[in-house]
Amino acid sequence: MICCTECFRDIEVKSIIRRLQRLGRCTTCGNLNVYIYDTETDDELTEVFETLLSAYTPVSSLPEEFPRGNLSLLKHELHDSWNIFNLDPNTIYSLVTCICRERYRSIPELFDAPIGILQSEQRSYLDENSLLKTYHWEDFVEAIKTQNRFHTDHLNEEVLQIFCSYVKKIYPVGSVFYRARISDKLGFPADQMYAPPPGMASAGRANPEGISHLYLSDEVMTTLKEVRAGAHDYVTVGRFELNEDINIVDLTAINRISAFSELNATQHAINKRHLEKINREIAKPLRRQDSHLDYLPTQYITDFIKSIKNEEGQREYAGIEYVSTMNQDEKGFNLTVFDESLFTCTALTVIHIKGLTYSAPGRYEWRPV
Ligand SMILES: [Zn+2]
């Protein structure tokens, strides 16, 4: 079977295929003049896929008491849980059985029968390898809201640190970000465009009340949306330039770590849903009716990331990056920096918001009164 770089989303797989340097027509997705891989003659993908498949056990080899609800078919698991393919489940099945031909011959039930992750039901394995040990996200939220706020037993910090290291991103000196504040026509001076003074900061998703972090965005439009500027508002936007190279944790990518990274496949697989949750929770927009307690889980995670030290005993990460749900269409993102002195506000502009565009469903559901 022939497949190509376009059949895949995973960057590791794409680069393996590209390295073969063979251009042609892909009979799987129909693309022309693309880098192709022939499962009949190439075997560079066999081992990487077999390593991932080793995380799964067919139902016939799982213990009796393994919850049936946690079983699924390999083609669905590969399609739904991992960001590997640009293909539908049935095509994934055909392709994977060709890539792992030997394995398919020896254990067909791994591909054809329901499968599960044996370790996902083993308490001792979860305690050591799962981000939330044997707990669910909701248990963690409940515990820090109502039991122990500053020392939770629910989060496995060593595991979180491992995942953070896989989404470490470097920004070089001179990188530019933006920050907006609703103002008047004259705007704010530069010294008022930084984070609020310590003790004065109100709670946000990435900072508890009183602890001041600098919230920045990738684009002017993202920061205007983040500050929720209204029609006819004047908004001062500051251009912030980075004073030195920094490392940050890119939480936009934490649920998209390659299935073929150096991470242990089983550990990665059992944490997929927790990583999805962290990615979503940190990006959730603040709403007026939110209780400040709702921010505790992401504040806790941010605070932990802030506390991670490098080998020299200094702070490893200068901040965290996450998706802007206010500017999702343009794939905007935000950067929260723990120490504002890493940036200098180098330019200012005052923007007058001419109008807003509302988006609503095409049909309204009228309720008779
Ligand atoms: Zn293709």
C-alpha cells in the first residue's frame, strides 16, 4: 500500500517519509507529486508503529475484570486519541495492518478485536505514571477547592514535569508580543502597561489573587479580543520586546505531543485525556459569573510550572503559552510571563474600536410564553 506525507499529521512520521526522498502519486489520499512510502518495500515506519501498539492489549489477554467500557478498536483509538493520521478509521486500519504486517500476522486480534490499556486499571502503575494518579480531573478540582488548596495529593508533579519538558519552547531575545488595556483617548503611558503591582492583581486562570503575572498576546487583534474591548472603546496597546532568550511551556501543544516521541507509549496513552483537559481548561475564557474557585486547578498547575528549577537552581520556565479562545479563528495565543522585567514596552498605540461583529446561530429557538 502506498501512503504519503499528506496522509499523516504527525511530524515525526512526516519527516521519516520525507527522508526517503521519493516523489510520486499517493494511492491512499490521491495527492500527486508528494513524498511517498510503500509498505511493500519500506520498513522505516514498522518499528515506530509497533512501539506505539505495544501500549495496547487485545481483550482476550486482558483480565476478566477489565471494564468493558474502556475497550475500543485499534482503528478508532488511532483515529480519535492520537493526532497521527489525516485518514478515516477504515483507511487507517488498512494502512496500519500493512505497515505492521508481521505483527498483524502474529496477533490479528490486536487489530481486529477490542483492545485496552492493561496498565490503565493497575493502581500501582497509575500512582507512578498518571498525571492524576488514580483520580479523575473532577476529583482534583473538588480536592483543591474544598480540601487541600496548597498541597494536593491528586496531582503527580513528577509526571507533569516530564510532559512540560516535551512542550518546551524557546523564544529568542527580541521576540515581540502585545498587551492591551481599555483606556481613554489619550491612552496610558508605558509604565502603566505592565502587570499590576504585586498584591493588586486580581485572580485569573494563570495567577491567583495578589500574584502578578504579565499577560501578553501574539497579535494586536488577539489582545483586543482578550481585553474584550467594546464598540467605541479606546484601547491602549503596548508592543513588548523580549530582553533575553527564554524557555516557556507551550500548553497549546501539550495534547499534541507526537505519539512517536521519546515518551513511553503506555505512559503517554494513559495520560491523553488529562493532557486534553489541561489544554482546554487553561484556555477557557473568564466569565463574569465564574467563582474564583473555578480558576484554582489551572492556577495550581501554573504555580507548579513556575516552581520548576533547572540544573543551576534557577527557574526553568519563564511562562506558559495557551490558546486564545477569544481569537480562535485566527489561531491566536497568549503568553503569561512570571517576571515582567523580561520584557520592555517599546511602543504604544491608542486604538478606537469602530464596531464589533456578533456571531449567533443561524436559527433561533423561540420559547412561547
Ligand atoms: Zn497520501
